[in-house]
Amino acid sequence: MKTKSLFAAALCLVGWSSASAASWFVKADAPDGNDGTTWETALNLADCITKMSDMNAGDNVYFAGGTYTYPELQASGKALVTGLKMQNKPVNLHGGYPADLTGTDVPALVYPTATPTILDGDRNGNGIADEGDVRNLIFIQTTKDQTALLQNPQQVLIEGFVLQGAYYNGTKGTELGALNVDMTHTVTVRNCIFRGNKCEKAGAAFSNSGSQTHFIDCIFEDNEGESAGIAINQSKRGDADKYFKPVATVERCLITGNRAVVEGKVAGGSAIRLNAGSVYIINSTITANSGYKQAAIHMNDATQLYIASSTIADNTVTLTETGSAIYSTGTPAIRIINSYILGMENEETIPAISLCEMTTKVSDVLVSDGGNIFGMCDFTAAEEGGSAFDNNFEADVIIPGYDDYNVANTPFALFGRTGLEDKGGFSKVLVPKTLTGYYRKADFAGLFKSEYKCPVDVDDMVDQRNVERPANISVGAYDAGQDSSIDTVESRQAFTVTSLGNGVYALAEQADDICVYDLAGRLVIRTSGSTVDLSAKASGLYILCADGHSAKIIR
């Protein structure tokens, strides 16, 4: 399924444009010296870069399809380091238009279009991202002296581009990435593909310094760096008087095939690195990213990660004890609901989540809000007594508190070996062998906004393909739809376990196969019948699985 963009109505509704905004037009093969006011007099890329400093806030720039290569020099004769640059003037960029349009025609587009707009940083033309290529394809900045803009942020929209071939060999957060956003709220990026960008250290595709950003229907693939945050890199932005924490919302996106190629001096996170601020992930897939250490998502102290209806699975690391999906150090905050968080391939001993360097209780850091399927987790260095599965929702919100927490939950066991599949959305998805449902859609609606305090509006009633979810929603980024080949949804609601005292528990009915796991995912008891005896086991939280049902037991 493709996604449709109705520019005129949508832009005005959300404040991306105004009645007085001007329209500008750009073509890859346009001659020098055009004024850019119609398709017939479209700017070329070099003239557009020069013209942007004269544009006004809210102006719209429309790009015809084609490959745009960046010039060596600015109009001033200085070397061109950053490409399309917005400084204190938010301008909207729209790509993917047919090259045969006339006048000022800007029809509604369905993405991906047949005429993609490719912003290519490969200035030296050798087919790889390296020295001589452009550092930032798009650079957006609000300078610290613009108090009014910082206190009353304006909207920026970027949609319909492929950003590729950017290269940077430095480490400064405000210089990283094919897209770099510095102290700007709010930048929305929609229907864009980031591929083949490289940074020698971190942040090859996107770098966020103290900004609020929202990615919708985007793909981050085949980007490369030394060690950290290859797709998304977040860092704080401050000076003597101000301090800005970055926020990124990742909605209906695919992050795959990104590579952190060596150990490096910077911490891990082959897909996302949270050095500061918050990341919200909903209806998205993070898979097949590779790094030396510390998982696909790396979190530093005092950062926040919120995940809903997403699939994070089969990301590889060389230093496997540091985790495959999520790694955190210090005391961050993690909340997860209705998602797959799995480890590597078919390896039961490699943790999906590693909190092994914490100095506090697991429950102070990780809250599972139900409906999650977790693989093996490593909480061994946390203080004893913590619980990973506290329910922090208000009592009047009716949701099941069930989680499937089992070392046998590996990517290959649940998804097979088929990898990403094209099921009709803007990006590919991982399709589970069996769709598993926990929540009613009516109970789930709005929780990401109300409970997790997501700063932007998201659609939690659809899956990654932007297909409406059924009444009983399924775990993960992919759900049943009219075009789904999977018509069986397994319901796994919690079942009743009653304490008989002294560590003995009674099930509501007989079970042929009862397994009890500790918080490290280790099997501690396997039995059958209607009672479970944990009297000889240490106090703590256990997960009891019986004939396909599960429950939490606090011993």
C-alpha cells in the first residue's frame, strides 16, 4: 500500500504553511539563473541552495524527480559543506513530482512515486560515501540568539526524498548526518529513505541535537559508521544559558541493515543511540542491524525509551553479552507495550535486553505494560528485589498484564527465516508465524499519547503498513488486514494462579506442561498438574507458562 499526501489541506491544518507562503520549483536538469517561480523556470540544485537564504518561513519548495548532485562550491566561492540549509527560517521541502508538470501545478502524490527525488552526496562520483562528498544533505538550525523561535517553535516538513551518499569524518554532534537538525522544533520527515550514508564515528543518517523530530513512513538502511547511532544519533544541545534535550518519534518506520563496523571509542547502538533525551517508537521494525557491542538501541543514563506495537528482533552484535536489541547503562527509563523484543537468530543465550551495568532495581528502569513477547534478558547486575514487569497504568484503564517472557522466544522461532517481507506498505515488515493478540483496540487507543506522553500525534490504530488494526490487535508492527495471508490470531490473555501459601501455587485447571522461569529467563521448574511448588526457590518474580498461557508470580 502506498501513502497519499494531500498537500494543500494538510499543510495549512498543522501549521506547515500559510496563506502568504511562496512556492518554489526545482528540477535536476534546470539551467542556471532561473527564478524558480514555475516548473518552466525551475531552479537547479545549486541555485536552490543559494535561494534558500532569501526564502521566508513557511515557504514550500517542490522538487521534480531525478538525481540531484551537490556542487563543489557555494555561490560565494567557498567550499560547500552543508547542502540545503535552513537557518532560523523553516521551509518545507517536497519531493517526488513528475518532471513534465507545468505552471505551478502540485498534484497530490502517492508515495513512493514513480519519479523519486534523490539527493545524492556522492560529489566525487565514485559510488561510495567518502572524502570529497557532502557532509549534510539537509541542515536545519535555530541559532541560540533566536529566543522567539526557540520559545515558539515553528513547523518544518520534509517528504518524498531519498537521502544518500553523505560523508563525515568528524565527531561533532551538530555536524553529523545526511540530515542534521539543531535546536529546531518540530521537524517532520515523511516518506523518506536514508541509505548509503557514512560517518566515521556515529550518526550517519540522522543527527538530532536538542530538537524535536517526527519520522513517519521512513526507511533507514545500509548506512555505516564506526560504532554508534548509525541511523539515529541523539545528543544534548546547550550553552551557558540554555539546555535542550532531543526527542525523536519513529512511527511506521523500518531501520535495517545499518552497520557499526568496529568497537570504536563511542558507545554502541547500531541503529539508535540515545546520548540524551527521549525516543518514541511505534508501529516500527528494527532488524538486521549489526554492531560490535551494546545492541541496536543504546541508552545512556537519564534517557527515555518508549516502545509500542513494534518489532525489534535479530540485530547482531560481536560482543554478545552486551545484548542484541536494547542496552542501557546508568538509570534510564524504558516502557514497552504490545511489542516483540527479541535477541539474535536462534540463539537462546544471547540477551535481547541487557541492563547489566545498572546500579538500581530493574523495576526502576524497565516497565513492561503488558502484551509484550520478550526473549532472554540479562538483569543479573541489578540489585535483587527488582521487578521488570510492574504495571504503571491507572487502575481504571482495563488492560491485561500478560507478558510472554521466555528464552525460547528467538527471532527464528517466532518469525522463521524468511526475513523482511513486502506486504504492501511503504516499508517491509517481519511477519510472525502466528499472530498473537492481547489487547482490544478500544482499550489500547490513545495510551501512547496519554501514558507515555508522546509529544506529537501518532496513529496507534494502524500497523506499520498504515493498515487499520482489527478489534483484537496483534503484538508487533505487523497486524492482520484484508490482504493478510494469516487469518489465525492466537489470544494469550493472563490466567488465574492462586497462592496457597509457603511458595505453593494453584492453577485454575490441570495443565500438561508447566514451565517456570526466573527473570534471567532460566527454566527453574518443569512439571504438570494443577499446583506448582516454589517453596525451595528464592524470593522474587517468576513467569509461569502453562499450556500456552502465562502469569506472573511474586514469590
